[in-house]
Amino acid sequence: MKVLFVVTAFYPEQAVGSIRVTKFAKYLSQLGDDVSVVSLTPPSWSSCDETLYFDGLESINSIKVDQSNIFKKVLMKARVATIGETSANSSKAMSDNGKIVGQFKYALQFFYTLIKAVDWVFQVRKSVRRNFKGESFDVVFTSYPSLSSPLAGIFIKKLVSASALVVDFRDPVTYGGGWFAFFKKMIQKYIVLKASLVVFPSRGVRDMVIGDRKGGSVTEKQNAVIYNGYDPDDIKSIVSNDHRPLSEKIFRVVYTGALYGGKRDISPFFSAFSEVVQRLALPLDSIQLDYAGSEGEAFRKTANHYGLSACVTDHGRVSRVDSLNLQIDSDLCLLASWNTKSDKGIITGKIFEFFMNRKPVVSIVSGDVPDSELKEIITLANAGYCYEEADKESYSGLVLWLEDFVRHWRDAGDCDHKYSESVDDFSHIKNAEVLHSSIMSVWQ
């Protein structure tokens, strides 16, 4: 099966979207599919993530396609001058989203993204005609968020004689709402209609995109739920930096990533952990709370409220490999998400990195809906404990779990925590097998 990836994030760019797409390409090619890639030229300021490199990458026909010169010289500069370089999905944008100015910037960002997508579609068409002249493909694979990818896929499907179009929705197009929500809904509906197969990273995202709002059921559109997963090969990139003597016992908790302006609320963890510290009479110099991301001040402020600011080490923004190194040196990995009636299935890819390293996890889920999908997979993998704001009994369970866990660390000198065999089902190898069989069902 010949598959043409038309995506905006791919190796070597360090971006959230690069991981999922690059791993799909890697393991589909290992399954015997003939994979080619057309991807957006990364911006000059972007970083490289060499953990995404894999043997066989050179055999994949991969080309980079940039935006047009007029777009870069005029619209891109105008965008930066008007609303800055902040992404619409950044933590600052999320915190400003309820304000009039924030909504205005969000609207400008969306329509800028739409114009950018149209511009890239034309550039991709020209590049495909030039680089794949006379070549045909069976399937075109695209990924959202980034309207550029699915729209380009739609308009070049016929050009490369493909019989199937796959759209991977990592988020709904309608995410974020706004006064232009109806317009976004129409774009999403158009993309779904054109797709042969739609793929989602969780059931919650699937329901938000193709769910029947009235009955709660999923429409008949051919679809597959494929979690983000982890790649066992990435373990080779991890190097422990913890060279302390065994006599220097430090309990290390790590949080890597964004807080989205408070939408990811980690205060329940600090509250429960401070209780455990007092119960077990742990000295503060035996605790280290590592944070990596762009919201270190907010992290430290929350820790300070519970008397733990002296334990915080703010590493700032780090590369993916440095993030993995922090995780491997930790005793406990902290995760945060949310689960509401309008926003379900939010499962950050960090959880699967924790799965890969077999690190114990505490997850904090904000929102008014209990029994989140995140809790389900943590329980299935026996990865740790998931606190949910919507479950009134969840907090006492969190305190007890943390107390038992930290006591074992103090008395035994380690954090012996056993994952279940189900964790193997979340590897990218398994994901590619599901994706391959799902594509075959719509292609043949």
C-alpha cells in the first residue's frame, strides 16, 4: 500500500504534532507500506528533535514545502505585528480566551490560519506535480490541528489518484468556540465528509467531532480511536543525570509541560502532598519538585501556597530529550488535564512517555465530569492514581495513595511500582498496526 503523508509537522521539527505523525510513518513503513512525506518547512526558530530519527528514514521520499514568499513577507509579518508570536492554543491565549481582546486575537489567529492553509495548498499542489510527476498513491494521510494538512490532502487526493483520504483529528476544528464557531463547524463537517477514514487520539475527541449531539451516539462515519502511545526505541535517547550517592535520599516529583493558564489545576496534588509531608515528617530538603515548561512562576506560586516553594526547581523550557531525562530521574511523574461536558478525552501525550519509562503517575483531572478516559487508561495500565475533581471521594484516596507510596520510598529506598501487561498495548507499534488495518478496510 502506497501512502502519501501530507502534514505540517514531521521529523526533525520539535513539535507535539511531529511525534504522532512521525511514529505513524515509521511503523507503517516497517509494516511494509510504501511511505512518502510532504511536510511544511519548519520555521527558522524551531528546534530539532533527534529522538524522532529512525532507521529507514532515508528510504522514505520526504520533501519540505514552504509557504509562498508573498505570504511570508506580508501576512506572516502582519500577524506577528498584530497578535504577536503566541499560538492560539498557548497557555497565555487560553487564559485570555474569555476576554474581549483575547477573543479578538483568537479570531484573528483562526482566520490567519485559514489563509495560511489556502496558501500552502497551492504550494503543495505545485510541489507534488514537480516531485511526484506520474506517480500515484493508494492513500493520502493528513493530520489536524492545522487546517493546511487536511485541506491540502483533499485537493491533491485526485492529483495522485488516491482512492482513500485519512484525516487524523488530534483536536476538533470547533475547539475554542468563539463567535465564529458556526464557521468552524462548517469547515469541520466539510473535512469529515471528504475523508474516507477519520482517526482520533481518544473517544472523547471522536465524540466531539462526529458524535450525535442529540442522542450521544457516534455517526456512521468510518473511524478509529488510536491513542498517542509511546515508542520503545525512544528509551535509547534517555540518559540519567542523577549521580547522587544512595545516602542522599531525595524524593523527586516532575511535571513537564503547560498549565494552560490554570486550566490544568495541580493544586489538589500540592494540597495532598503537603499533608503527606507533615504526616511522615519529611524534611523539605529531602524533596525536589522539578518543573519544565514556560509557566514556572505559576507552578512555584501554587507550591508556595502549600509551603513547598523551597522544593521547586524550575528548568524552564527544555528539549524533548531533556524532558525524558527528567522523567527517568524522578520517583513520581505528575500529570494534569480536564474533563468537562463540553471538553472530554483530553489525554496529553506525556502520559505515554511515563508509560514508556514505567514511571508511577499521579494525574489531576479538573472539571465537572467523573470517570475520565485518562483515569480509565491509568487504571488499565496500573500506572498510579488519578484524582478527579468531579469525584468527591477522590481526594481522600489521593492522600492515602501518596502516603503509602512515599512511605515505601522512605523505608525501602525505592519506588517499586508494577505496571500491568496492558501497558504494551499503548506502544506506537500497536498503534501502527491498528492504523494499517483501519486504512485497509476503507482502501480495499
